Amino acid sequence: MASQPQQGATPYDLIGGAPVIRRIVDRFYDLMDQDPAYAELRALHAPDLGPMRHSLSGFLNAWAGGPRDWFEENPGKCMMSAHKGIAIAPATAAQWAEAMNRAIADCEPENRELGAEMADMLNRMARAMGARS
């Protein structure tokens, strides 16, 4: 019998916390770095993806209800403002969304429904960035 989620548990807790989020982020950047389907997206990033892996992990931890370090390190910022100076084409936003969907699916979070919901929300966020360009 599956255990019931704890009352008051955050999506961060339910997805598996920082280790699972880091696996998702690492898979996302590995896909972006290695799969030619994401070449346009990769071209928008610096050669060293280490700082981005750290930043996205921190953001997703906080966004999902975990430690809020990212917001403390980036006061007054959100993902939209952090990407304000980058021309994100709709096609590039779609590449981001697809790579993130794949990364979440590949990491097989224990709570697959939550993983799918997370992918859907991030997909909408990415496509909103592409729509503003």
C-alpha cells in the first residue's frame, strides 16, 4: 500500500527534495549540451554550464517549496526578470520546455503525477518567455 503524503508537505518534499531536483537539472543540461535538437538553446548559454546548473537547482528548490536560498541570493528577481536581457524565440522556449519534460521523465520521480504537473508549469513558464520576445 502506497504511503499517503504528509499533511503540509511541499512539492519539494513530495518530489524527493534537492537530490531529485539536482538529478533533473543535471539531466536537463546534459540533454541541452549533448542533443543537437537543442542547439539553439545551448547557444544562448556560456560554455561552462556549472553556474547554470547551480542556479536552476536553487531556483527549482525554492520554487517547489524548499530552501529559499536562490531568492535570498537574487533579491527581487524571478525567472522572467533574470532572463529579461535575453532574446528568447518561441522555438528556443519550446526546446527548453521539451528538454525539461524529457529530463523530468528520465529521472522518474517517485511521484510521477507531481513530476508531470511540474513539467507542465515549467513548460508554460518557458513558453511565456518566448512569447514576450
